Amino acid sequence: MGDYCECAGCRNYRAAWKPECFEPTLLAACDRIGINPAKAFETVEINSKESGVSYIGELPFFGEVDETRRVHTKSCQWSFTQVGSGAGAFAHGLVAISFDLELPWVLSEPNPYLP
């Protein structure tokens, strides 16, 4: 087993994600902090339909958050958050960029999350 979750949703996120999925200010924030946005932490499938999968996720880092304003774009919403979720909630000083976006299902296997 590797360093990443091997569930179908996480494998699809890693396979489908491209820089165009995140809007430019989010990519700039990731670059400035030194985060690789393709390696998101705590990605969760929240809705599936034939056109794709809606995900929420976090990009954690150690630091401080001065502003928690949420940025809304057509393809992705994101914000800095002072409290991570899941495993990230237990590390002192860890904050995160939280995001949600929709990606296509690109794996050759069927999407197990379809209703």
C-alpha cells in the first residue's frame, strides 16, 4: 500500500485532476505556499452523476490564516480554513485550503458512486 488512499474516488481524483481544474488565484496560492494541488489531502466524493464527480478536499500546510474569505468560480470554490478536518484536525498549527470542484470520471472501471 502506498501513501495515498486507493478507493475509487481518490484514484479518480488523482487521474482526472489537471491545473485547469483550479482557478488561477488558487494555483498561485498553492505555488506561494509550496503545495502540490494534485496531491490533495482528505478528498471526499460528495455527489456523482453521469457527467462527473463532485469532490471536497483540503490542501493542508503549517502556517496562519488571516482571512477565511471563500472564492467562488464556475468550476471550483475554495477558501483558507483555520481548522482542518479528518486527520488534519489533530496537528497543532496545521491549516488548510479547502476546496470543492467537479471532475469527470476517467477511470476505466465503472463509477461505484452513481445512484
